[in-house]
Amino acid sequence: MLPEYTEEIEQYLSSQLNYPVTIGNFTSRWEALNPVLDIHHIKVHGSEPLYFEHARLQFAFWSSLITLSPRFESVLIEQAELTFKQDQDGGWFVLLEKIDNDSYSISPNNEAQSSDQSWRSIIALFNGTRINLKNIQTTIYKHNGTKRTLRLPTLNVNYQDNQLFASGQILETRGQKPLLNFSLQGRDLFAAPPFKGTLYLEARSSELFGELMSIYEWQQLSIQNIEASVRAWINFEDLEISTVSGDIQVSEMNWKIAEKTLPPIHDLAFSYHLQQSSGEYSLSFDGLGYAWGGLMCDHGALNLFLTKENMAIQAEKLNLQC
């Protein structure tokens, strides 16, 4: 019966999303009391279309009956393609929509309207739903014209009673080696006080650090290659970062000044903590030590305090030979 209503469903989704939606075909079946709907070849048409090869929706029969509205037990999305574009002002767009940091909504560009209520209604449908995304390809276009494609083999999301949980990994450009592992725990997505939470990141990829370090140059100092791992716990509120803490371990770093190659740094390790408040920053390093040019360098703790006017540095100890 569902294929007969494909056009009506496309029209309904198009009116809800304010973008044309096309669907390839439907299949359906029952698992116990829960109906399961498989949708193939879903496309949301914008300046850069959003595409899903396959989506499987398993409805929660009893929850839907109690709330008198659709509720989902689980959602599976496979083979998705998503594009982000950045404008000259630094804003990010999905389809033709600009991500609005002030209202946590995706609102039409050049229109001063809020869609919070619409998003609340949509998110309510997925309260308690297990959401699994597989083989996601995200293309990012920055304002300077650079393009980066990220591959996510899996992304798990759960939203339960205003608590958001997500975890997954991003692969390197080629092969199956992880570029970045991440997890997110947040709350109050559409509430006051505003959305807050913790993002955990772990990276052990030479590709990631190589790209970051290749653009770094100061007083003719440049880094050629680096083998490192980093962990970070990022606490945020109102989409503003409040603290960042974690640790860094570098097994080897090769560097040079101008054309002169310097002895490599080995076994660099330290923990760090960054705190921001009212435009002032404090950055602390603990257990800072490394091997360089045959010397074992131990600087202990180091603290930096930064404001718009000045910077202050406090060091527990400083080895002048290093």
C-alpha cells in the first residue's frame, strides 16, 4: 500500500522541511508488534542536496499508542552524503540554511524567524530512540575555497528525556585508520539554561597532526612531521567553550628554523588545562618533559595567563640547557 502514497509522503516531508524531497521506494514489514519501514533513495534538494541511500524506521507501537503520535524504537541510516559550506563571514550552511548559534536552530538564510518549536516537535518523535548512522560522507567547503571530505563509518546517537549521547569515529582520507574518535554528552538541547555538555576527542593519527602542524610557522620555525596522540575533554555551554583539559604525548617531532634542521624532540608528554572566562584565558601544563639533543628536559608545571592587554607566564622550573 505504501508505494501508492509516495507522492503524498513526499509532499508532506517537503512542506515540513521547506525543501523538495524525493523518495525512491518503500518496503514494510512487522517485527513483533512494531512496524518497520524501509525507505530507499531519499533526497532533500537544496544548493547541495542531502542524500540517504537507505533509512530503516522501526516504530514503537505502544509508545505511539500512548502518546497518540509516532514514536520510534530505532532508526538506521546508511550511505548518507552531507555537505557543509562556509561563507565569508564564517557562518556555516547546510542545504540553503545557516546554522544559527544564537537560537540553536537551523533557520532560513536572510529570514528573522525562529524554528525552535518545529525542532522541538521533531526531536520529541525520537525521544528514547536508538539512532545508528553507517557510512556517512561529509564534504566541507571553507570560505577560502579548500575542500575536505570526512568519512564516518558509524555514528551512534541517543536522545532520552533532554539528554543527548553520541559517539563515533572519523576515518583518515584513505584506508580504515581512525583520524579521530569522539563522544558527546549534553543536556538541555532546547531549554533554559541553554545546551551544555562535554565533548571527548581522541586522536592518534599522523595525518591529523601533520595537517595541523604543516600550517604552523613562527619566526621561520616549522615542523616537518610529528607522531603524537592527544586526548581532550571539552566542556561547553551556550555553544561557548568554558574549559578544555587532557594530555598530549609526542613520540617524535622533527623541526627546523629557516633551512637549519634541529635535533628531533622525543618522548614529549604533558597534561594541560585551558579555562576561559569573560575574554580572559588561563592555560596550564603539568608534567612537561621531553628528550632533545641528548638531554632529558623536565620543566614541571607551566602556567600562562592571557588577556587582551598582556600575557604572564609562571614556571615551576626552567632548564636553560633545553
